Amino acid sequence: MEQSRKAFIQKAALGIAGTAAIPFFSKTAIAGNTSLKAGTALPVGIAGYTFAKFDVEKSIAMMKRLGIHNLSVKDFHLPLDSSAEKISTVLAQFAAAEIKVYTVGVIYMKTKEAVDTAFDYAKKVGVDMIVGVPNYDLLDYTEQKVKSTNIKIAIHNHGPEDLLYPGPAEVLDRIKSRDARMGLCMDIGHARRAGANLEKAIKESGNRLFDLHIKDVTATGKEGKAIEIGRGIIDFPAVVKALNNINYKGMCSIEYEKDMTDPLPGIAESIGFFKGVIVSNI
């Protein structure tokens, strides 16, 4: 695995004109490669849980160093009960750093009141999608909220420990006959730990795949642990190819869960490897 990983990195490096270091594929470097087609690269963001140990200012500083401008914001940075002033202040901080908050979540919904809170919150933040986990008995009510607000719900899977949605199949089975604005936020690491074939799951998700949380894991099953992208068991070239095959239009948000008190080196390595895969598959 390590030899194939090194070979891939060398190949990706050679494919990027003028790129000196794998962890940072700048817009200039990608634009400099004449083999790339404009508008075809998958967009990369950060899932807010990555910064669970850091405040807004430190999270922004890391995102600026990483050159990432899309964020799925978590409630520890912008609480669900935030005042209009608080929301305005935090969004202004991100905007000043040229960071777009493109969705909110993950938000757990165990009561109707929690569903109402989530949709009201998304509306106040100004996003058109919630990454959430509604209980089964709340799916009808959640669908009503989707229809009345025109805010999408992307249901997140959390692996074999998750009694509701361990993998993509459990989400898709529950929403397949529902409003088209009800879809999936596929956490590929948790999906792989739950035994999912990622390429098949992506194909079956089709236009119900609204968002992605990108991570690598050491093994399938509950013993699988988060690790830097490219060091685990996930076949990222196959994942990217599958996403391109369905013409995926959503975000690919890195969710880094290893060394969370000192995540920057691991996030940089993960983003560099994943962007290398993207470039190699255009």
C-alpha cells in the first residue's frame, strides 16, 4: 500500500505543471496544466468537525494556510440558538477570509422541535442545505419542512455504530420515494467501515448525493480508525472516477479526525493527496 501510494504521489506531481509540493495544489498550478478542462475539477471544502478543538479565528487561520474556501459550519462555531448579531458577526469573519459557509451540520434531529430549530437556523445562516440526522419517525415532518422552506436535507451516515444510518444504503432506502430535495451526505470513511462498496454506493446515489465528507480509514468494521487520506484502505482514484461518472456537483469536504489537537499537517497531506487524485482523473 505504501509503495503504491508513493508511486501515485510521484505520478500526480509530474502531472501538475510547475507544482513543487504535493500538499498544496494552487489555482495557478492547476490552471497551468493545459491538459485540464475548465470547470471539471471537484470542489474541495472542509467539514467543520475537523476544527472541533479550535475557535473561529484559529480555524480560519488554518483554512487560509490550506487554501480552502468552502466550509460546512458546525454548531460549536455558530450555535443553533445564535442571535442575528452573532450569526452576522461569524459569517462576516468567514467572508473577510474569503470562506463560504455552504451548509450547516451535522445536526441531530430527535424531536419535531429539533427539526424546526435546524431549518430556522439554516434559513438565518442563509444556506440552502442542512447536513442532518433525523430520526425515522421524523422523516415525514422533515419532508414537510423541505417542501415549505426549499432547504435541502443531506442525511449523514455514521458507520457501524450508527443505529439509524450506518451506510449510504440505509439513507437511500428511507428517502428514495421522497421529495428530490432529500438526499445524502455520504461520509465515505464511515461508509467503508460499514462495509459499503463506495463506487457502487456513489452510482446508486446519483442525484441524491448532495454532499461528501472525505476521510480515509485503516480498516472496515468498528475497529477502523481515521487516518491521513491515502494511507488507509479507500481507493480514492476509484471514488473520484465514480463521482465524475455521475457528474457530481456537490462539495468534497475533508473531515480530518486524527490528531485533532494538531491537525494541520495531516489535513495538508490529506488535501494534497486528494487534490492529486482529482487532477489525475480529469
